[in-house]
Amino acid sequence: MEIKFTIITVVKNDEKGISKTIKSVLNQSFKNFEYIIVDGYSTDNTLINIKKIRHKKKFKFIQRKDISYYDSLNFAIKISKGKYIGILNSGDIFASNNILSRINRNIFNRTKIFYNNFVFKKNRDVVRIWKHKITQITSLNLFKIPHSTLFLSQEVYKKIGLYNLSYKISSDLDFIIRLSKNYNEIKHLNFNSISMEFGGLSTSYKNLKLKLKEDFKILIYYYKLNFIFFYFFKIYFKLIDFKLINLVKVR
């Protein structure tokens, strides 16, 4: 039987977050999926916590020396066998145990690209819901797509390639722009699928300077002199999400 989903988690030194992420995946009621965890040789208790759970539950676990987060992500994508590939970062969790089941009921064989709503929390309080309905990807709405909830078919990766290792934080921006230049149709599944604690790799203050630099480099490459317009467009959508957060019902 064909494996329906591949879920990938890349981790390094996240002993506090990795356990809840793994449990969130393994507790899914829909079971036709494979789970791949790639660890970049963590030096804290991440490995211990992974092995505690792996003793009881089976999943693919690889330790490897990587160049960056995206290097290990590319590695996992290459060995994945699921029809659709999704990413769940260490520390993030599925919103419920029925997420994969709900996704499976709402997609069709012809579906190649789909996404859900993404929830940011801080101390258990919701601070942002990334929720925008898109059916056609364009250069003006691609910034509305929450990369973390994207599921792509194997066919998509074969066509547009993997993540660009030139970027340590913003390679997902480069990836989505390439996606928009090769595909138009996208399906939005209107329910919250993933929750994360505000302050991930690209939202940490210490990484802000590098992120700005990489964002500008990517936007200049694709949009030339119009890059500044697209950059502020990107920021605008984030501000709107925060501003209207109390008007959006959390599911």
C-alpha cells in the first residue's frame, strides 16, 4: 500500500521541544504515514529523549552532520516515500490527534499542493493566526502561505528542486517563490493544523539581522528593483494577522 504522508522533523539541541513534537505525530489517529527525524548531532539531551520514545514507537531516525537545517531537510525529503511530504519543526505540534485524518478526507488524488492555518502561541496565549485563503498562487499572495503547514506531492519537489543551501534561515522564502513560478493551483484546508511557540528559527531576535539580509538578497534576485515593494508587502500581511488576531476564531 502506498504511504500517504511523510512527516519530517529536523532537530538539533531541542531537548525541551522534541518529545512533544514526536508524541504529536505518533498520536495521530490516521496511521498511513511515515515519520522521519533527522538530528544534527545534538549535544544536549535531545538524543536521550528521542530514544525513550523510539523504544516504544517505530519511526525513522537518522543522525548526521549537516551544513544547516535545510541541508538535513533536503536529506529527509530525498529518502521520503510518502505521496505527500509535510514538515513539523521540533517544538511544534499538531493541533489535535485528528489532523492527518482531516487532511486525508479533504484532498483528492489530483491535489499537489495544500496548506492549513498556522497558530502562534506565547505562554499558551494565541498571538497570531496565519489564516489566508488562496486558490491560485501569485507573486502578490505567496507571502500569505504558511510554509510550516505546506504539504507537497513528490512530483512538486522533482519539478522545482529542494531548498537552496545558500540561505541558512530564509530558504523557505526562496522555495515558495520558486513554487509560485512553477505552479498556480493550491488548496487551502480551513482549519488550524499546527501550533508553535512564538520565537522559532526565523523569529528569534538574534537571527533577525541574518534573516533581513537573506530576505533582501532573495527578493532582489527574483524581483530586481521591485524588491522593496514585495518586502513591505510581506511585512504588511504579518502585521494584519497580529492586529486582527482577536477577531479570528481559534479552532
